[in-house]
Amino acid sequence: MTDPNADLTADFIEATRSSYDAIAPAYSAEHPDGLGEGPVETGLLTAFAELVRTATAGEAQVADIGSGPGYVTARLNALGLRAFGIDISPHMVALAREAHPQLRFQVGSMTSLDVPDGTLDGLIALYSTIHIPDADLPGVLAEFHRVLRPGGYVLLGFQAAEDEHLHLSERYGQDISLDYYFRTPARVASFLTRAGLPLYAEVLRKPQDEEKRPRAFILAYKPPAAD
């Protein structure tokens, strides 16, 4: 049977890919390290890395989903993890490889990850699931669950709002078609729980400087296999 949502899924994936391809140089120039020295973000990455290392017998492998210019991937490696980046935009991937030639980046969609089952010790997605419509988010989180080994962790970061949909047709002077879906932490937590990824911790940071919305971070995990 043909999936009636397949064409809609393909449409938003292609729109997101072409939009980030168009703005990649300007975006990367403005955000060479989008985390800056924010103590909340830095602390959460450190906590994530420590949890993953503690739960892993050997060298921990993690994926940065929606890696963009690659600065989060680089930070994860600096924290002692074997991290690689996945991004839907070939132009973003090319710029990340140029900025961090020692690291691995690959083109891919979080709706269908080219990663074997149960091979990741951790997974991080900062401000990338915001482009996923509600109808497709369960499938994305099912992919996250699939690629994580039992006991692995996932860290999501997103702008928090009461179920707000924003469409942009221009950014950095480029014509784009980019959709943003802002959700409450409780709503994202419910999606994660239904995907078999119960919560470990949740943080909500108030808007800083020119930010318009709070920043939410949810740390979840794939339960260890039963003995």
C-alpha cells in the first residue's frame, strides 16, 4: 500500500535541504559556534558526554543530527566522544568538512538515518527537529530509538512555544521555503515517551539577548535491555 504521507514528507525534506543549501555560507559565517560560551548549553553537553562515557564500555560513538557548520560535533569530540555529523544540506556538510577536516560529516535525513540498528551510544539534535512537522516527528524519534543501543542517550534542544508554526520565505537575502515547528517541552516529552525514550532531565532557559523564545533541552534515554 502506498503511504499517503510519503509525498508530503518528501516535499518538506526537499524544501529544508534546498533552503539550507541556499543560506549555508551566510549561516555558517554568522554561527561558527552557535553555542558560544553559554553556561547552560556547555553544561548540558558536558553532562551528556559524561553520561554517555559512563554507560559505555569502550570509546563512545555519537551522532550530531542536523550538524550544520559542525561546531557541536567538534565540541563533542573535544569532550572525548567519537562524534560524527549528519545534515540534510550537502552545502552545510561541505562547509563543516572544510571547518573541521579531522571529523566525519555525511549528508542524510533524520527521517531515514543511514546508521545500523543499535550502534550509537548517544545522539544529539540541537535546533534540528524544529523543522519536522508533527505528523513526521514520531517517525523521526522512532529512528532515534532504532539507532541507539540500549542504555544510550539522546539530547534534544529546541525553541519552546505553545505549538507555533512559522514559515520563512526569505533569510540572509535568499529565497527559501523553511518551516519551523515550536512546541512546549511537555509536548516534545510526550513524543519521546511514546517513542520508547523516557526522560532523564529537562531544562528550560529564558530568552537571552535578541532571542524571542525560551530554549528547552530534554535529555532522554533508551532503556537498557532486560536481563
